[in-house]
Amino acid sequence: MNEENCNVVGKILNCAVEESAMTDGKPDADKMKPICFDTCQHVYRIMGATVAPAFSCGKELM
């Protein structure tokens, strides 16, 4: 932990998902309902809907 800015650095040792949160053998975020910490409001938020596919939504701008 960095005492100046309270940043914590760690190493992920394991990641697990219950079978009920899987679709076609892959983790399904809609079923998992992951949360994240909002550092501006100091609250935890449930992550929401997909807004665009990765690596392709900006291609038309190139």
C-alpha cells in the first residue's frame, strides 16, 4: 500500500465463477452482476449493460 495516495497493488491468485453465472461455458456478466467502486461518489455500483463491442466500435472513425 502506498501511504501517500492509499493505492493498493496486489496479485490476483484465483478467479472463480459459479456454474449459474456461466453461458456456453463462459462467464456471463449479466448473470454475475459485477460491482465496481465509484471513487468520485464513494459508493459501489452494479455494472450495467453492454454499450458497444470492443475493438470495432470506432472503426468507422478511422
